[in-house]
Amino acid sequence: MTEYGRERERRRRRRSLLSFGYVLAMGTILGLKVGPVPALAAVVGVIVLGYAAITLIVARDRQAELRRRATGESPTWSAQLPLAVARQFDVALPGRHSRLTVEETGELLGRLRYLGDRLQWEPSVSWRAKGTGVLTWDQSWTPTVVSLWGPGSQGCLTLTNPDGWAVDVWVRHPDDLSRTLGLR
């Protein structure tokens, strides 16, 4: 994972912990008003409901992918391309994103497609309609996949070229990506 990726993970972990602390604080305040048992039930309910919603979304994504593969399409994964990477590869970016500097944070939604001899990031339908281009990495780029902490089956695909230059792409179902690329 690149330094950009490690910093993104620190920010995501910090936001997750702050959200958990917020739910805990609200549960404590609720506990003072209605009693500890109903407050504990409410806090646990919110956490379980949130986790269940994320799990449902990930499962639906996985089922849709299995249906695509059953029809003979090449494997794909939900993926987010950092704006900094898109700028470095001169991917056409619409609107305000075309004026951003390489240091700007944020990601573009899309899908990562495995085409046998290369990986291709394709923008989502809405980004494609705005003129965002496709990005392709050939076999000279060495892939590394890391599973990330937290719900949602998230991971980081790091692609390194022979010169040592590395880029990160955020993906769903990193274990499946690793198997498909022959890394496990």
C-alpha cells in the first residue's frame, strides 16, 4: 500500500472510531434519560442494524457478480480509483475534478475488470456519461492485494510498475481478486 493508501486508511479508521464513540455517547445520554437496559438495547440495535445493512449491500454485490460470471463475462469488482491516480494517468475528468491537483483526495466510483492479460478500471455509468475515461494496466504492473479492517469486505489493490512507481485502487471482495490474479 502506498503512503496515500495508508493515510486514507488512518482517516477511515479514525472516522469509524469517532462514529462508534458518538453512538456510545448518545447511548449513555439515553441511558440517563430512560434507564440502562433500554439504552443498551437501542445502542446494540443501531450497531447490529448498521452492520446488517452493510452485509446486505455486500452480499447483493457479490450475487450480481456471480450472475455476470455465469453468463460468461470477465470477472469484475466494485472499485474506487483515487483522483490522484486518475490525474497521474491523464484520465479525462469532468467538471471541477478536471481542475484538481494531484494532492487532492477523493475517489471515482467504478469497476475493476480482469481481462486475462490486463486489469482495467471502468468508471460508473454516471461518471462515464460525464466523459470520464478508462484506465488500463498491463502485465508489467505487479499486483498486491491487502484486505482492510472493517465491515464491507474491503481491500486495497496496489499495482507497482517495473520502475517502482505504485498506485492504489480500493476494491470490494479482495480475497476473490487475489484468487483471480493467482496471488493465493
